[in-house]
Amino acid sequence: MYAVKNKVQLIGHLGNEPEAGTTEKGKKWAKFSMATNEKYRNARGERVEDTQWHYVVVWGALAEITASYLHKGKEVLVEGKIVSRSYVDKEGVKKYATEIVATGLLMLGNKN
């Protein structure tokens, strides 16, 4: 298992409709946000629900599947790697983003 350096698996629900497109070189892409929820009891015994939001980017054939079959609220398992990057926005401010670049998707829940 020493060869696995950057791998993540998340199960959660899509927070928005996937956005899809094609690069100038013709490569398909899709992106969406997803929420993962963790429930636990804090030190005082109170139930706490913690929601984390993740931004997912998908490329190639998986992007086409994402655009066609995934919708807001759909439960999915995403497998991929964590990527951090920086960019300069329209106002010239440097921004940072951390995303999951998905290499696999599994649709969960009911078929609706």
C-alpha cells in the first residue's frame, strides 16, 4: 500500500446541478459540489452533524456520464485525488482552490 500517495473516496450528495463543457482542445469536463455529512456526539453528549463541502472535477467519458445522469441531491461515491491550485481572478486577486479530481464515480441511492 506504500504506492498510494494521494487517494480519496467520498460518499455524499450533489449540492448543485453539474456544470459541463469542453476545453479548446476538445477534452470534456464537468464539475459539481458535493456534501459529506458526519454525525457524532460531542464532549457534552449532544448530537452534532458536521457537513463538509467538496468541489469535484471530472474529465473525459466520466464527464459525459456526470452531465447526463447526475443531478442536484443525487447520492454518489467519488474516488480520485486531491489537487490544490492557485489562480488570479478578474480583479487581479490571487485565489486558492482545493478540488477532488475524480477518476471514478458510483451512483448510489434509488434510480430516480
